[in-house]
Amino acid sequence: MLSIVVGLILLMALAYLGWSIIWVAPIAAGVVALMSGLDVLDAYTGTYMGGLVGFVQSWFPIFLLGAIFGKLMEETGAAKAVAQKVTQLIGKKRAILGVLIASALLTYGGVSLFVVVFAVYPIALELFREANVTRKLLVPTFALGAFTFTMTSMPGTPQIQNLIPIDYFHTTPTAGPIIGIVTTLIMAVGGYLWLSFREKKLSAKGEGFTEPSVVASNEKQENEKTPNWLVSLVPLFVVVILLNVVKLEPVYALILGVLSIMLINIKDYKKFVFSINEGAKGSVMAILNTSAAVGFGAVIAIVPAFDSITNWLLNVSDNPLIAQSLAVQIMSIITGSASGGMGIALSTMGDTFYNLSQTTGISPDVFHRMAAVASGASILPNNGALLTLVAVTGLSHKETYKDVFMVALLIPTIAVIVGIILGGMGIV
């Protein structure tokens, strides 16, 4: 048990310091193996690499196509066109709401979280400047719009956190629609009310917009012409409709989404090779970060003490949804990755939870939705997406994490609790 605790603390501490999980995870796994009396080389070449490769084998096509889709949306100006229209409709004085809706719309349409940040940031900066809103609220606004409800709870979202549970529970992306809608409302409305409250409080203290010391590199594209916003929405609708209405496999839905972007923006064909190449490169880093965390979890799973943890989680309550939600949330917090933490929890206990869904009468759809929602209620300072967001905006954890904690950890955890209660009542 001590080996697991030390390994987890080491992983979390080094990730918090900004060290890449790609090499930190195998080191932490080696520490766990050494302290547990396991053969370190066997644990690395066999168990660790088995977990890493298994995740890549299962999910690389989704990561690859999703990253290419997002990069094409960015390079053709489609993501920017949608974001600009949303903020125009909302009004410049409602800067937070405009950025929130733009981020949420793009994320629900299948655009990568990271691409959303880069695409919307220049527009968000201008809106916050116009409305004289402090830049401290940029990070929590992005976190709420892109890292919470559209990533995990909205039924039908094509984000990876909503697709991973499908294989374990034999469900669809729209699993648990009522719970999904309720938890979405809790996160979206609760988060927005908190940010509005903070905006008024900080404004009353005299904190307004301050110019960033470093201008984002993509801000220089501010005056570039963007395509028609209605046309730019088409690829987003293609992915969502094919995935949820036509019930196509995610791979096919994303392929057709990519093709639709290319057809609509055929005049920009010279950008296609660059976009696809860059998207492919980005997908490799994204899946390696996640699969490295899964490999670490695979080593933890063979330590004898892990059985005690599993038994504790399974017996912590008569409601297995509590066990699953705790397992997913804890692993996601530790690894700094929603998809990585979920991958660890479901790869080690997914079959058990599926069997429990058959014996307890709780629908597999509920287990699916709660696994996804719990994975997102996990953003601590070591979270990979948050570290990227802080770097892009030129802000710090000290300036922003208090509000990130509220909108991306505390309120989503409340949503998890409500979802568990609804699931236990038989609501799907």
C-alpha cells in the first residue's frame, strides 16, 4: 500500500512541477514496482507497456481523427467564424457568457479542447478588453466551457471522455440522457453564476482588464478573413448527427466530418496537408500523455495491495455508482487526465461494474454517464489541459485556480453526487 501511495504522490508532484507525464509515469511505475518487490524490468516492459500499448491500440484512431478535425476547423477559420458569431450575438458586454458559449459549442461539435483554446483565445481577449473584465477570469471561463459539461455530461458529445465507456458498458454516446442533462445544467448554470458573481466582486475592487505581457502568436491572424459562420457550423453538425442520430461508429463520423470540412473549404486546399500533418502530430502527443497514465495504472493494478483498494471501493457503499465515480475521479485527479484516469479505473474494474449493472438493476447507461461525469470532476493544478490553458493565457495558478477549483472541480463534484442520487432512483 505504501508503494502505491509513494508512486501516486511522486507522479502528482512531478506533474504539478510541469514535467512530462510521458517519462514521469514510467519512473513512478518503477518506484511502485521496486517498493512492492516486483521485477522492475518486467513491470516496465511487460505490464506498463502492455497498458500503454493497449490504450493506443484501442483509441488512436479517435485521437488522430479528432485532432485532424480540430486542426482543419482552426486553419480554415471555421472555428473562429463560429466563435465570432456567437460573441456577436451575445454582445460584447457579456464577455464571459460569449466565451463560454463559443467554447461549449465548438467542444460539443467535436473540436479538440486544446484547439478550442487557441481558436477562441484572441476573440476572448478582445471581448474581455471591451467589457473591462479582468483576465484572471479567462482561465476559469475556458475551463467551464471546454473542460466540463460539453466534455463529459452532455448526451452525444463526441469527446473521448464520452466514448471510452462505450466499450465497457456496451452503450451509445447518448447514454443516460436525463442524468446527462441534469448534470449539464448544474455545471453550466452553477459555473456561470459563480463567474458572474466573481466578475462583479473583482470589478467592485477596481480589478479590470490588463494587457497581457505576451501576445498570443495566433492573435496576428485577427484581421484574416473568415468563412461564413453558418457554413462553418456544418462540419460540427455532421459529426454530432452522424454519431447520435445515424448511430455511426465514432471513427466513421469523424472521417465524414473531416471530409465535410475539406469539401466546404476546397478553395483553401493548400492548407489541408499542413493541417492534417499538424493534427496528426498533436494526436500522438495527446494519446501518449493519456496512455502513459494508463500504463502507470496497469502497474498499480498488479500490486497485491491494489486488491484491497478495489475491495474498499466496491464496498464503500451499497450503491456501486459511488464506487465507480470515486474510482474514476480519484484516478483522474492523480494522473491529471480525465481520459487517462477513466482508462485506468475502467480497464481494471470496468468488467466488475458492468456485471454489477446486470445484477443490481442499475442501467449500464447510468454507469456510462457517471463514469464520464466523474472523470471531468478532477481538475487540480497538475491537470494537463489546465497547464496548457495557463500557458496560453500567460496567467498563473495563483491568479486563477481559486475560480477554476469552483467551476471545474467543486461544482462538477456536486453534479456527480446529484447524478448518483438520480441513478440510484432508477432515473436514466
